[in-house]
Amino acid sequence: MKWNKLYTLLIVMLSITTVFTACDEDETYSDKRKREKKQVEAFLKNGVTVYDADQTQMLLHVPADIKVISEEEFHANDSMTNVEANEYVLFKKTGVYMQIVRKGPGQKLQEGESTTILNRFTEYNIAADSISCTNKILPYETMEDKMTVVNTGGTFTASFLSGLMCSIYQNASVPTGWLVPLTYINIGRQDRPDQEVALVRLIVPSTQGQSDANNNVYACFYEITYQRGR
């Protein structure tokens, strides 16, 4: 593993954080949250497309003009979002926006069940207008995130066992926003070529995000797959 590149990525992230912190010393927490809300609103309108340094590989594409639907509309549509219509459901209690691209094979995590889940993801820092980290490209493809998850009465708790997220942020805490889809998607494995695991897209506010986002008050966009561990 090319750890030097991983630490370079971490240094870049910390530098970005330092810039935001230095600029925001006189801001109240309320001011930072208002700024975060405006940044999310702009992201919903404009979307984003990110290419690699050579402009040859598309790393992330989020179409503009995201259509936000209510939880009531979402549940009335069998807890699905229309990807062609660019729909995302907004969970007002948490501020998380979610688009289910695929529900995946298998079944939902049952009440009282504990399992491991493997994740491949891309994290896009909406405030910094850049990809923070991803294990979908070299040299991080071997750093698939692995978390242990428990369903207790419909409430999910989780912690990272290994992978890029806990290496970057130096803790085992799973962003609360990552657990929102577990109520609606299936946690299975790809047993056939035509059977793809669950895929979701999330806009996660700082209050539901990883430690740095929480501390520095910025939202992140995620594209994440969920697969049951062995």
C-alpha cells in the first residue's frame, strides 16, 4: 500500500480545513450552519462533475437540478427514488438527502441482527468543491471499508473495523448519515454477474457526517455501495 499517497491526501484535507477554520474564526456556529445550508442549496441546483487530473476518467457525476421529494412521496413509491427524474428524498429530522439507485440483492438487516458490511464510496466535500477521499480508484482500491452494524429495534449502530474512512479520520465512528439507507436497502452479496449490490447517493449535513465535517461544519455528498461481508 502506498501510504505516502494516503498521508498526502490527508495533509491536503487538513490544509483545506485549516483555511476554513482561519477564515471563520469570527463566525458563530449559527452562521456556519447558515452558510452550509446555502452551499447545499447551490449543490442541489448545480450538481457537479469531477474528472481525474488527466481529464480522462470521470470520478463523480451528480446531475444538476435535483428534484427533492417528501418522505410521504418516497414511502408512497415503495420507498424508492426515480433516478431518471433525479429525485432525492429529504429526511427533515436529520437533513439527509438520499437517492436509492439500487436496493440490491438479499434482504434488509433484520431486527436484532448484527453483521459486517463492506462499502465502496466517494466522498465529495461540498464546501471545498472537491473529492475528499474515495476507495474506488488506485491506490486506495484495496482499502474497502468494513463496518460492523447492529439493528436494535429499527435503530442502527455501527463502527468501522478497517478501511479508508477510519484511516483518514483516525477513528472508528461511522457517519450517522451512512446508516440512513439501511432501513430501505437490502444487504446481500453479488452472486451473479447481473446482480449488483445496493447503491445509494447521499447529501449528509455536518451534524450527520464524519468527525471533520462535524467539527468544521460542512456537508458532504456520498456515493456508496453496501455489500454483506462474509
